Amino acid sequence: MTMNKPKRHIAVKSIVGIVLLLVVFAAVVSVIGYRSFSSALMDQYTEGAFLTAKAAARLIDCDSIDEYEQSGGTGEKYEETWAALDTLCNTSGSTFIYVILPDRTDYAHIKFLFSTIDHNSSYSVYSFGYLRDTTNDEYREKYRALYELESDRELVVRNKGYIETGNHITAMIGLKDYKGEVKAILCVQRQMDVMSKTLRSYMSRIFLAFAVLALLVIAGQALYLHRVLLKPLNQISEEAARFSAENTPAETRLQDKIKSNDEIGVLAASVDNMEQQIHDYVDNITRITAEKERINTELGLATRIQAAMLPGIFPPFPERAEFDIYASMDPAKEVGGDFYDFFLIDDDHLGLVIADVSGKGVPAALFMMASKIILANNAKMGKSPAQVLTDTNTAICSNNREEMFVTVWLGILEISTGKLTAANAGHEYPVLLAPGGRYELYKDKNGFVIGGMDNMKYKEYELMLKPGAKLFLYTDGVPEATNAEGELFGTGRMLAALNADTAAPPEDVLKNMRAAVDDFVKDAEQFDDLTMLCLEYRG
């Protein structure tokens, strides 16, 4: 049922379109033909009327006009002339032949001298001497033109409005005496019934021919559409429905069923190609999906492995009351390049590390794990922070074909005294909170990044942490967090978030910071790893 609807629609629309074109064509031809035919008939009627008028003029002695008028419509000569005009009227197809004398003062009245009529008509003839008003201004102008010799003949066509004697034409000529002066006007009136019947017959033949042509076109168009359009389209539609249900290419291609070089053939070839491409695409998608699932599984495993590489149990040293520490790492992808670390070098020294590897994803994660291990191993050997960074840089540069690098802040806290010895390899400034004070950036001297250049030397510095002091470390994912408008979170908002609650313990410090960042970026995508570490020294 559904497949037949397009077929009916296309057939109906095509046939309606052809018929509409035929209607327009027939209308244009009919109008042109009607006007041409009407003009030809009118010319024929007009010339016939004027020929009759000329014949009638030869029957009248123009020099005897005054005599006719004075005779009162009697006398042998008058009666002979009338009889001749009457015979001419009934043999020429005219309705009236009459001679009038207009009132030449204003041509508003006319007087009949002769008046003959077709004996088969139902109209009345005017008697000799009958006076009547001129029909309208058009007649007055034509009478004047004939009398004043402005024209030799005039024609009046009356086919609109109320007409006493029906639609007709009146041919007028002036009757001149031997001096060339117009003595009277001779009029020949012919009814237009025959002309109207002829036009109606013509239009009827046109409409009949159009109706026959329309039926032939509809039948021919329907057969043509079914053969060259609807049947192939129906085959294409059926094949599309079959393919959508089975998703397998047809055993017999549409190109072999529809052997055509026109657009239908091109469409059939396109459907064949589409089926094959969709089938191949589905196979590829199936393989890609399976591969993606495998990759996602491996990435999930990598995420868990990376998380396991970082200290994740808090509090990490519950037996040590001298300090509290909390850290977190949220990668931008499944795995990240940021990392943090803290470890006891001995009973009185705590190592603190926060770092940011260049790049994202799996390569950065691999580089991160290698860097973390090298840093921790060097620190646990009892080396100073500057020496740890120097030796780590040497180890990484010795085999760094991918030319990756890592920024590192490394600090070693002497737990018993609060002395913090630190070195910075291109990392963000640390943030310090003195007891009773506010969080502030500590702008230490940055060395070059680890892995960027061999034989680098790093400098270290010392800070004294008093009981109640706090240290906040972070990667650039915090100040460079970006909202949908492209605005950065910045160190100013970071410090404001820290100082909103200076009494918060390390865990709450990180939670408050993460909430502030999330509130700023809202639904914007996280583009960088976000890693933080907070240490509270209790003494």
C-alpha cells in the first residue's frame, strides 16, 4: 500500500502538468484564432455591406433626392426605386437598406426617405418621412463626416449594451449629386447572427479538438510513464525496501533489470553502488566498533593502572600527626600526563612532587610513569632537590627520542623543624598560607623543564613552615581552565577560592577548588589535566 502512493502521485502530477500545458496552449491558440477569425469575418461582413451599399446607390438618382422628398413617398419613380431597393435588400442578405436625411444643424434628428427590410425578419420598417432622434453621438459624428466630405464611407458596429435590433453593423455612404455634394445618406444594416453562429461553431470545434487531444495525451502519457518511469521506480523502491530489511546486496543488480541510459538508469546504478557501499560500511563499522571496544577496555585498564601508580589512600600516614596531606588528579582524557607523589624518605623527611608532562593521552601517561619512578628513586637516595632534578634530567635526556618534557616542583620537608627545601623545573608557582594569614603565590626561581636540554643545573631554596602553615601545589590545568566564552580561570580566581576558607583542611581545600573551577567552566569541555596537592604542617 505504501509503495503505490508515490506511483499514483507521480502519474497524477505528470498528467496534470501536461494537461495544464495543453490548457494554456489551447487558451492561447483559441484567443489568437478567435480574434483572427472574428477580424476576418468582420472584414467580410463590412465589405459585403459596403458592396451592397454601392449597388443600392446605383439604383437611386442622386439628383432627384429633392424630388423624392417632395413626392411624399408616392409617384412612379419613387415606387420603382423603392421596389429595386427592396429586392436588393432581400437578395443581398441585408436586414435594412434605408436612405435618411439628417438635420444638418446638429445632426440630432434624421428623416427617412426610403426604408426596406428583410421580409423574413421580425423588425418593422420605417415609413416615408418618419422622424426619429439620432441614436447616439457616434452616429452624429459619422453623419457629419459624410456630409462634410471628410470620408467617403463610415461603419458602425453595435454589439454591446441594449440594442433594439440585435447585434449588427451599419455601412454608410453619402449620396452625391452631379455637383459632388452629399444630398442624403444611404445605410445598409446587416445582423451579426451568422457571424456569431460561425464563431460559436469555431470555438466548439476548438474545444472538441482540445478534449480529444487531452484524452489522447492522458492515455499516452499514462502508458509512457508506466513504462519508462513508474515501473523502474517501483523496482527501485522495492529493492530499497528489501535492502533495508536484509542489508545484503541483491543477487541481480538493478542495472541489469533496468536497462536504461537516462536518469533512471543512473539512479539504478547509484542504488546498486549505495547498497554495496553501505554493506561495506556496516562491515567496517562492526570491525571498528569491536576494535574501539577493545581499545576502551585497554584504556580503562590503563586508567586503573595509572591511578594505582599515584598515592590514593588518605590519610596516607595516619600514624604521623605532624602533617596532613591530600592530593587529586583528574585527567582530561582516559589517561593523563599530570602526576603527584609524596613519600617518606626517612622518619624525618617527607618528599613532595607535582609534575605536568607535555602532551595528553597514552604517550604522556607512559612518560609520566617513567618520570615519576626516576624522581622517586633519586629522592629516596637522600639527594637534595636540586640534585634530584639534575640527575632526573640527565636520565630522561639520555633516551628521549620523542622529545617530550615534564615540569616538576620537588620539595623535601624536614618534619621535625618545618624546613622545606625545594627546587622548580619550569612548574607553576607554589601557594603558601602562613598561620593566621592568607594564601599567596611564592614566586620561586624556575629552572628549565626536565627533558628539554641535557646538562642542566637546578637551584634550590628553603622555606620555614610554622605549625598551621599550608602549601598548595597545582598544575596549569587549574589557572588555565576555560569557560565557553574562552575566558581563563586564572590565578586571581584560584587565590580567591583558596582564601574563601583558609581554615579548611587539605581535603576540603581541594574540594572547594574543584567546585570553584566547575562553577566557572560550567558545561565547557575540560582541555587539560587538573592536578592538585595540599599539605598542612602541624609541627
